[in-house]
Amino acid sequence: MTTKKLGKQTFALASPPSIAGHANAVGKKEGEGPLAASFDLIQEDTTFGENSWEKAESTMQKLALSSALDKASLAASQLDFIFAGDLLNQCVGSSYHVRDLGVPFFGVYGACSTMAESLSLAALMLDGGYGEWGAAVTSSHFCSAERQYRTPLEYGGQRTPTAQWTVTGAGAVVLAREGQGPYVTHVTVGKVVDKGIKDANNMGAAMAPAAYDTISAHFQDTHRTPSFYDLIVTGDLGTLGKEIVTDFFHRDGIDLAGRYNDCGTMIYDIEGQDVHCGGSGCGCCASVLTGYLLNGMRAGRWKNLLFCATGALLSPTSIQQGESIPSICHAVAISTEK
């Protein structure tokens, strides 16, 4: 009989792992946004010195993990495992990054939910006693994502009003089995939710039901209310998706005002930077979490955070075949106290 599972989808970690180090690397556009001060590295050249966008994504991961390891006073060789993923086919951004590290590697894909997925799995492994140190790494790049999911930049296609801007950024978290907070205390694993949205340029509407489903499950499983958390943050729903989630909870008689935000609406100046509905991509919530959010927790701004990254589990092929967009959301509860 399990003693760690709460309800149907949530796991309470008996020995909450410590977030020993966290860091990020972002591109020029992200460095011009409102969260610029929270980023560790802002690169004016979005190729990051490489000759392809895909290689640039690997380099971003390398820079983010290296910085996170430095903050944790740890060498890469001391890691027991790395969970990493990105938006590229076969997660090549991640595998090309870790190939020279000599560290056991789990490649994961949850689309834009990958930061929460990788962080959840790494934390669960450490809580289970399967190591002392682990890392979770995630990235996305505007140019590589446009080439893979939509049209090459040279095509100059017009963006729809509901479209979002894929963040050029990477985030890394180093977890320790023992150490000072913040701590990963609970993980709520999402279910695939599909409400029939077929517009690949409307990710917010496609993913919002999954966010609502997972956050609701978290509250039900833990018997917590929104007031327990100083901040509830979804990943990459943008302005439209955030509005939909807020409306869903409002219909349940739950007011999230004052404690709910979305990484996609936080990372850019929505109007000033012309990003339509906001940011998206794995690197969006990864860079916001490893910068603004965790820095704020360390500064005492928030004690309890519910980080809920969302992902649209589509492919170019499935969209061309007229399929709808399955989506998912994983929630990670992070606290400054065990």
C-alpha cells in the first residue's frame, strides 16, 4: 500500500528534495521584457555562436545547467541523473547537450509542460532514494520552433491574433536529496485533456482545460484551497488561456484574483513587444521559474508556490491530418519550508 499518494493524481514527497541551484539563459527579445533582471544570461546573438537554431538550443541548455551547477557548488559528474527535454523532434536539443557530460540521462517530452514534468520526475527519484543529486533542464527557441511547427521565418507568414511567441530560453534546476529550501513538496500528475480545439495558432484555448483539470485535482487531492498558495502560476497559456482558466474557476465559485498568473503573460510586454497573446514554448515557464519565481521565493516574497506548466501534445503531422490538440498540465508545489 502506498503512503505517498494523495487522491487520484497527487504525490506527497516524504523527503522533499531541495532546490540547490537554478539558472537560465535567454535571447535578446526576452532580455528586453519586464523580467530581464531575473535572467542569468541574456544573449544578444540568438544563434548563441552556433551555425543553426537547433545547436543554439543545445548551447542554451548547456549554459543554464552550467550556471545552476555553479550555484549549487557541484560538478556535472556528481549528478546521479538528468531529466531534460525540448520541442525538437527526438529532443535533439537535450541529447546533443548531455552527450559529453557522462551522466545518466532521461529524455522527456511534455511539450511546454516539460519543465514541470522533468522537475517532477527528478524530485520523485530523489524522494525515492534513487540518488543524491539530480537535474531538470528544458529549452525552446523561437526560430527552431517556427521552422518545425509552423513555417520557416523566410516565409513571412502573418500571425493570427491568438498566436503566441515561442520563447528563446532555457532553464535548469539542480535538486539535492538534502539541503536548504525551497523544496519540492508535492507533484500532481496531469491527465491528457482534449476539448476538440484544432487551431495550432490558439494554444491557450487548447491547453486551458488541462490546466483547470490538474489544478482542480491538486486542490481535491491535497484538500488545499487557492488561499494556501501565495502564487499559482500556469505555463504558457497566454492572455486568452489565462482568461479561460480564471473563468472556469469563477464558475466553480473560486476567485483566483491576486494570486494567479501565467508565465506567458509575464515574460513579455504584451503590447510593447507585439507578441499577440504572450509567450509560449518550454523555455517560457522554464526561464520564468528559474529566474523570477525561485528568486522571489529566496527573497522571501512568496512562501508557497504552485507551478503548473502546460503542454500541447500535437505534431505537425497530426495537425495536417485534421486532428484536435491533446493537452496536459503537471503541477509542482514548491515551498520554502518542508
